[in-house]
Amino acid sequence: MWSAVPITIATSKKDNALTFVLEKESDTVVLEGVGPEEWILVGVACDLSLPPLVPSPPPLLLPPPPQLNPNREGDYRVNYPQEIFGRLLEALKKGELKERDHIPIMEDTVALVGCYWAHTGGGKNTVDVLKLLQSYINETSFTIWDSITDTLSTINLLLGNTNFHPAFQPCALSLLRPVMSRLGWKPRETDSTLDSMLRSMLIQQYEDQSVVAEARRQFDDHISGRSQISPDLKGAVYLVVARHGDEKTYQQMMELHEKAESSEELAKVHCVLGYFQSKDIIAQLLDFTFSCELGTPHAYRRLTLLAHYY
């Protein structure tokens, strides 16, 4: 049964251009005074932080949402027509949208790739997602980059064993390069906590040879005692080194595991061991996982990670 849902429509000039109650599966409303270059967002009037609905061009048509839970008002995925979608991409590039609207647009677009409409020509496709991601190239917010990297990881996982993967990697790198260049490797006095978190997250995602080489250098210096890895970067460095590591690297990680003097250091090592790619190392890791040396919580985490990637 359809529930009455309060809807608010915002444009680039008005936060509250129109408010009405949607009482049936579809309805038509006319939004007056909208210029051809303005973008339009639709959200739930009772809570603007919820994911926005997506209208068609004026006169505004509101089709039934592809996902609807009558017991949870505002739980929607709604499709932007390509004309308005293109305007939103430009608005994102220019920084015209409020930060609260960035993630809902991305989440809706990604969700619509796999919905029924995608198979009938009315939804979104992976190309739309990649175009959307390129609109965030000047983004600086950790929260938004967290969502972006989740989306990139999902696409990377889906394309991992296909002929499309080599073409996707340069696309992902081009998106990450500007913000990675801005932050750099060295922590700065002006960094906020979120800047430090963003730097660490991007190092884990940015599969560029220069990043791999720098992570390897810092890890080798750390192992030899020449210098210590910054605490904010240690988990990221460990992960990159493990992902590209060999048998020698695995043994070095196991030495770090044995010498760990804190639960935090132990957790950092546990979290990255599952990223090794060699089948021989994975076999050793499984033996270690089921040994008495590893507690049940850590064993469960390791198995979950291995199952996710292999």
C-alpha cells in the first residue's frame, strides 16, 4: 500500500521551491520559474538529510521509486533524467551543491545501476557512475571521499577478472591523483584529524607505482630501525606493502606480529595479512589462522577478508 510522503523540491536558487504530499504511486506537479541552466533536487520534506528523490524535467513527473519500504518514509532510490543529471554533474564540479546532497546523489546513482529500470533503459549504468565520480575531482571532504573510494572499490572488485580492469585503473588514478597530490605523504601542522584520515585512506586506494615504492621504502626503513612510520600512516603502509608483497614481506609481517607490544600494533598487522596475493602465502596464512596462536575474533576477521577478495 502506498504511503503519503511529504516531498520538498529545491533548485539552485531556492532551497524550498515547492513542497507537497505524494499520496499515490505517481503524480504530476509544475515547478514554475525554473531556468534552463538550473539544477533540481528532490528530498523528503520531513528530513532533508535523507537520500533525495529524482524528478523528471518540468512539468515534473515523479515515477514510483524502484525501492520502496512503506514502513519507512523516505527510504527511496529515485532516478534523475539525463538532462537534469548532467546539470547536477556541473553543479558538483563547481561546488554549488551543499555537502549533505553529495553522498545521496552518488548512492542513488550507484543503486540504480542494478535496479529493474537499468534493464529497461530508464535507470543508470556504470558509465553514469564514472561520470559522476569525475565530478568529485576537486572534493576535499573525508566523508565524501570515503563514499567515493567505497564505490571505486566495488567497481574494481567487479572488474577484477575482466578485460575492462586495465582500462578502469587509469580512470581511478586520475580521480585520486589531485587530492593525493594536495595532501602528500608528510603530515602537516595544519592537518585536521579528517585530513590525516583522508591521507591514509587514499594511500590504500591509490594503486600508483610511486605510492607502492614510497610505502615499500618506509616499511623497509621501519623494519631496519632507520626510521619509524608515522602512526597515522602505519596501517596504510602495511596494507600497500602486503598487497604487493612476496614471501620475504610476509615473514617480515609475521616478525612484526610476534614483536608487537600493543594491541593496536597487533590489530594493524592482523588487518593486512589477508591482502597478500600469493597462493603459497595464503596457504600459510590459513594454517596460521586455524592455529592456537590466533584468537577467534582475529581468525574470523582474517577468514572474512580472504573470502571477500578470493
